[in-house]
Amino acid sequence: MPVRIEHHRIEHQGVEGLRVGRVLTQLTSSCILYRLGTTIIDTGPPNQWRTVRRFLMERDVARVVVTHHHEDHSGNLARAHHDLGSPVYSPPASVAPITAGFALKPYQRLIWGKPRRVEPQPIPDDLDLGSGQSLRAIPAPGHSDDMTCYLEPDRGFLFTGDLYIASKTRYLRADEDLQQQIASLRRVLELDFKTVFCSHRGVLESGRAALHKKLDFLVGLCERVHHLRDEGRNVREITRMLVGKEGLMALLTGFHFSKHNLISACYASVSPEDGVSPEDGIPPKDGVAPEAGVAPGRRTGP
Ligand SMILES: [Zn+2]
């Protein structure tokens, strides 16, 4: 299986980025860590520590924060703390998995490696960066329960972790909550920001338009799925019709990432079988729950 190592630097309006990681056939698995002044946001996967270490050592680093616990984001947090002495922070909901460790699937170990453990400090709602700068923590669950964006309000920078990744997606992780993602995109779009710093896609100068595009795509996909569901089609049929057969991504990840997961999540979002009525807060036609907490459970099987 062809594997290559990728790392390069990014610079945008004083924010520096370092892309690190392996690229495994079509599964692009590199991740970007960003530096805003003396603050590092995300740390790259554990098997990229040598590159990350050099980057951190060559810079004045006052603190390291992560957007969520996934190994390609928090992977070097422990080493930044233990080897370099950096104060480390995470969203409050990330503290437990980063401190105690979390289960990894074989493909995750292969591509990113296993993070060491560390107990980060829970990040305050507004983190003072000194020199009048601050970072505001914006919870944005869906991709993971603890996914958090960081807003630099003066310059309109939004560090989105894995909220965006791409405007059109054909896959969903088995543990992602699509309706929460939609609700998070809506909530984040109410903020005043311009530039998005995505952990995988890189810098998006038209960040607001990009996040809108993703929101519109997901809402539209749910509508298309509901339309076909109302015609009597099942998840398997709709998956084939709208996104095609499963490909290498599903096979490589043991179906942790799959097209089926995505269509299932759309299909189940306002299913009458879930017993959720419009009075519970979910409109029957447009199929998108207004708030994360009211979405019915997502099915993982057809
Ligand atoms: Zn992630």
C-alpha cells in the first residue's frame, strides 16, 4: 500500500501552520497544527512527533491547545507537555479521554500512531493570550462530542478543527452525529468571523461561505434522502443512488468511515419510527433538527 510522508509550512496573515502526516492511498490523513502568536492550536499525530518537536522548539511557545481529543489533533499534547514543558489545554470534555486514553481502531494506529497520556487543563471560555489577544472557545459537537472551535474575535479568525474538512462529504464516521454537526454549523455561522483555519483543508479566506456551503450541502442531502425514503426506498438503495458504492475508504477503515453511515444518518434524522413528533422540536418536512439535543438517535444499520 503506497504511503508517503507529507509536511509543509503555511503562512497566512501572521498565522503559521505546519501540515504533518502520512498520506495513505486515497485516505488523506495529514493534519495541520497552527501557531497564533505564542499559542499552538492542535498538535498533529503522534507518529509525527519529530517534525512537530522541531517546529515547537524553534518557536516561542507559551501554551498548546487542542480542538478535540482525536489522535491526529491531540497526538503530541503529552510530549509537548512532558518533553518541552508547555502548558497544555483542551476543551473540558476532552480532558477525560486525553488523560485516560481512548480506544483506537487498527487503521488509526497504523496511520497516526497511539497518543501518550497527559492531563490537560480545561480551557476557559475566553483564553487570554496576552498583548490584548484572546481565543474564545466555541463548542461545536457532532464530529465528536468534544469538538471545539476557537475564535480570535479581533481579526475574525476561526480555527475550526474538524468542523469543516470539506464542503461536500460522502462519508460519515460511525461515531459522528450528523444532526449535531448541522446544528453546530448553524451556531458557528452566527459568529462574527471571516477566515477559517481548517485542520485538514488549510486556510479558507472565504471561510463563512465555505461553512455555509457545507451546511447547505448537508441540509440538501437530508432532504434528498427523505424524499427517496418517502418513496419507499431503503438506506441501501438510497446510498447507491446518491453516493454510489462503498470504496476504498470504507475498506481501509473497517467501515468506520462509510457512505452508508452518512445516508443512514440522513434517513434516520426525522424518521416517524423514532416516534418524534413536530411538537418535540423537529419539523416534519425539512428534516433538520433546530438544536443538537433534539435529534433522534442515528441508525447504524439499514
Ligand atoms: Zn477529528
